[in-house]
Amino acid sequence: MSRGPFTLAAFAALALSTWLARPACGAVVEPRNEIEAHQVDGAADETPEATSEQPAITPDWKGLRRDTWYFLGYQVVVVGVLYALPEGVTHFDKSSAGLSKWWDNVSNPHRDTDDAYLNWITHPYWGAAYYIRGRERGLSRWQSFGYSALLSTLYEYGAEAFFEQPSYQDLWITPVIGSLLGEFVFSPLRESIKAKPGGPDGMDKFLLVLTDPLGAANELTDRIFGVETQVSLVPMGATRLSGSLTRPLATTISPGSRVAWPHPDSGRLRGVTWGLQLQVRW
């Protein structure tokens, strides 16, 4: 490999180190007006210890896990589309696709010879999209950079590896250049749109979707499969030593839902057969 990519990677790493170490945007909550500022100052005089610490942004880990599962599902769809396209466009060898081919590919990553627009435009764009998804979920810059690298690796070593070897360039160009693009281009653009009085117009909404395609796709997926989806682990045909089971023993794993436990008077269960219960509200 020539020195050019390594030199560019070194400069990109130096650029990343200066801003990734800074605190995440929006971590400090400022007063909205002068009245609120006086109220905050008065409260600080009365209880200085209670207001000495600023509230920090808490990452939405449940939402991020859902985003990641959706991304894995989108891989299957994308690979299906690529499989349907002519080999002259995708450069995929469909005849040898399979588990043995996947293992051989992931065991032998290489330096690809794709066109420059794929390596230096398409991959950085998606790296920026991954980065923005992390930022929208409340991750810091370092965490969002790591999330971009994670999704890039999942794609390179995931479904795409059924057709071609993972690419060395894609593994570092996507998260490194993509994170820089996301922080210095996508993030300021999104913040300026969100700060507009009166809400975004049609073009603004298009730009918000363009800079966070995964978020837009996930919202659409939620609508298709039901906005309120609940999966519970419940006992089927359970018996009790005394009395009756007054409510189902359910552990809800859907985001934003409550966990339901058995009533204290329900007694001990005997001969429990567990099953999954799916509830979807349209």
C-alpha cells in the first residue's frame, strides 16, 4: 500500500484528537431568559451544593440498540437489492455466494480497487450518517465515532462479506472521514435547521432526512410494524399452590414500556410453561 492513505489517516487522526476530547454539545443547560437566570442564581445562593453540578445528557441506549437491530435488518434488504442488480454494477460474484464464501472473505480482508467516488464520497457519507445517529441518541463525540466504526465493521464483515472481501480502506475511511464530515458539516447544518423559528420547511426536512437517513428509516419502520410494540415473557398454563394468578408475569422488553411483575398475593407457581406474547398497536 502506498504512503498516501497512511499519511491521510495520520492527519485525520490528529484532527479527530482535538475535538473528540471536548465535551459533547448541549451538555450544559443554559437559562432560557433573564427571569430564569435570576431564579437559578437565587437557588444557588440558598443551596449551593444542590446546583453545583450541571445535568449531563444521558444516552438513549435502548433506542440505540433498536437502531442497531434495524441496521442489521436493513443489511439483508440492501444485499438483496445488490444481489438483484447486474454483476457489472456491483462486481459481486453471485455464483459463489454462501457461508463458505463468507468465511473465506472475512478471513482475507484486502485493499479494494473501487472507484474513488465510492471510497471518498459514498463511504464517508454513510460514516457521517452513523455518527449522527449516535449523536441523536445522546452519545459523546468519542462514543459516536465508535458507533460509526461499529456499524461500518458490521456491514463490512456482515452481509456484504457474502459477496466480497472486507476492505481496508472502507474500515477506516468510513468512520474517520465520516465522523469529521458528521461533526463539522452535518451537525452544524442540523442545529441551524432546528434553531429556525417557526419550524423547518420542506427543504429543511429533506436535509434532516439526508443527514440522518437511519433515523428517518427507523421512524418509518416503527410506523410500518406498529409504533407501540410490546414483547412480553409470560407463563402459559401455570398453576399456583394456593389462590389464583391475578395478573400475568410479564417482563416487557420494548422501549418506553413498564415491567409488570406478579401480584404479591399470587403465590408460588408450579408447572410453568413460558411463552412469548406479542402486542402491536397500530
